[in-house]
Amino acid sequence: VSSWVVGPSRGMFAAAQRGLLPKFLRKTNTHEVPVPLVMIQGIIVTLWGAVLTFGGGGNNLSFLVAISLTVVIYLLGYLLFFIGYFVLIYKKQNLKRTYNVPGKRVGKTIIAGIGFLLSIFALFISFVPPASIAKNETHTYQMILLISFVVTAILPFIVYELHDKRGHDTIEEPTHFKARDVNPAIYPAARGEHHIIKKEEHILKH
């Protein structure tokens, strides 16, 4: 759960630069850390962690729900990735490809289809209570997980609908890291995807 605090900060910062989040979330300190963004994430995750902990009675159930919620959120992302991939191979055929799956469109469809179906299967399996949970707690486990999942899934859509659409007039394109920009000793999952663009107007004043 702690990884939720700082894990998405780079992606969220890129979304702020794209105008999808309030402008004050573009602010960084002199060390290029998006302080307002990290603080808000910290508060939200702390509250969410409290809900999961006390909602499950403070026992092992809370921990298992938190782990399963992490899994289903990631699986939702994979489902969106596969759907996006189908759109690319069927509606965006003229785009330049850096990498191609063997078998042309049929091979791409088979591989992405298998991944999509396996992700759906894993998503449903995640809602099956672990054997370590007492029988009288299985309903609680499923309800907390389902409600948490629904809230987490619809929250981005709510934020997108409520954000100031005029922010798109001042889009700042995020700059992606290149291979040579990243220390190869850092594990890939720990590497940021985007540069933090340092601008004088966005630096927090002391």
C-alpha cells in the first residue's frame, strides 16, 4: 500500500502537465519533486489505508483486501492496455510500429486476445476469498474489495469530467526518458517514465 503514495507520482505529474489535473499540481520544489502532488497522494492513501484497516476489523482480512485491491487495479490497467492495442491494430493500421508481433494482424489478435481473457480470468479469481479467511468473513472480504475497486475505477473518470477543460489550451508535453538517460543499475519497475520539467513559474517559493 505504501508504494501507492509515490508510485504513480510521475504519471500523475505528466497528467497535470497535460492539463488533466489542476495547475498547482505542476508545482515542484528546487529538487524537482512535485510536492503538492506527493502530499495529496500521501493523504489519500493514508485515509484509504485507514478505511481498509478498520473496515476489515484490523486483522489479517485488511491486509489480504489491500493486496487483492492492488492486483485488481493493475489488472484493470492491463484490460485497458489490451483494448487500446486492439484499437491500434484495427483502426490505426498506418501508424509506424517500433515492434511487431509475428503473424501480422492474426498473430497480434491471438496474443492480445489470450492476454485479455487471462486478465479477465485473473480479475474474477481475485474476488474469490483466500482459504486463510474464516468463512464468516468471506462476505466482508468481497464487499470491501468490490466497493474499493468500484470507487478506485470510477475516480479517474470523475476527475476527468470535473477538470477544467480550458487547461488543454496550455498543455505541456511530458518529456519521456531515453535509454541513455536512465541508470542501467536501477531496476526497470523503479525507473520513472517522464522527466520532471523544471520551470521557474512552477517552482515553489519559500
